[in-house]
Amino acid sequence: MKRIALIGYMGSGKTTVGRALAKELQLPFYDLDWYIESRMRKKVSQIFAERGEDGFRQIERNMLHEVAEFEDVVISCGGGTPCFFDNMDYLNSQAQVVYLKATPEVLLKHLLMGKGDRPLLKGKTPEELILFIREQLEWRDAFYTKARYTLDVSLMDNYEKIVITISQLKQLLGI
Ligand code: S3P
């Protein structure tokens, strides 16, 4: 049974890499944010607006406990998922967890390119964003680095590099 979970900050490429890895391994792919949105019939941003971050984290935790029971899947978590409650220990007990690590500068670049609807980043200028990312990584890294595996994805900025990342990931996971 294979259950692989990808964690990392927003903009680290969890969804892109997760989808590609799942395709390569011919396994179903679950993105936790998308799962939450389909179960709740609401966008993540709407949940944040209606219930605040605490409300979202509670839902996220509950949905994580559903998704991380599925067998033979690749899961990409939300950037904050490992950093609340006992989610990181739970993830480690359920899956082969990989931390996709990137520098704040690379994360910023990806986030400025992406059109993702991210409530925590809304309304921030690039200058504010880089400070916010650095500040968050300072405490989030302690959770992320509890992953069994870490893959540096700082160089992953085009399709060829994604392909390389997938092969590195397979090597890391021994599959
Ligand atoms: C969050 C990351 C988002 C989403 C929510 C909160 C975070 O997921 O879960 O906006 O706290 O880092 P992505 O990392 O997929 O953008």
C-alpha cells in the first residue's frame, strides 16, 4: 500500500508535483484544499471569510483525517496543514511524507505568478509578502522538517525540472 503526502509552503509546487507523481505512479491524486472545497461546497476563501482561520483549521483537520485514510493515493496538503493540532505527527503515522522545500525568494516568485486565491496572502504587496513568508517559515519549518523526506525544489521552475523532480522523488521514496 502506498500513501504519499506532500507538504510545504504555499507556492512550493505541491499540487503540480503531486499531480505529476500520481500520474507517473498511476494512483489517484487528492489535493486537500480541493477535497475540502468539494465536501463543504465552498471555496477555501469563503470558509476563511465565514469562519475565520480557526474555523478553517478545524475543517482542514477533519478532512485530513478522511483523506489520509485512503489507500494507494498521493495527497497534497495545504501549506498550513502540518502546522496545526497534531496534524504533522498524524501525517507521519499515516503516510510517506515529503517536504517540498524552497527559499522564500522562490516561493514569492511562484506566488506572484500563480493566480491562486489565498486568503492569508490577500492584499499584500510583494515587499510585505516576502517578509510574511520569511516570518511564517521561521515557525512553520519546525513542523515541515518533521517529514521523513525533504526535497529541495528551489530549482523547479519549468516542465523539464518538474520531470527531474519527479524522478528524484521516486528515488527518495525508493519506488
Ligand atoms: C494555507 C495554504 C493554502 C490553503 C489556505 C491556507 C496556508 O493551500 O490551505 O489558503 O496556511 O499555508 P496551498 O498551500 O495549497 O496554497
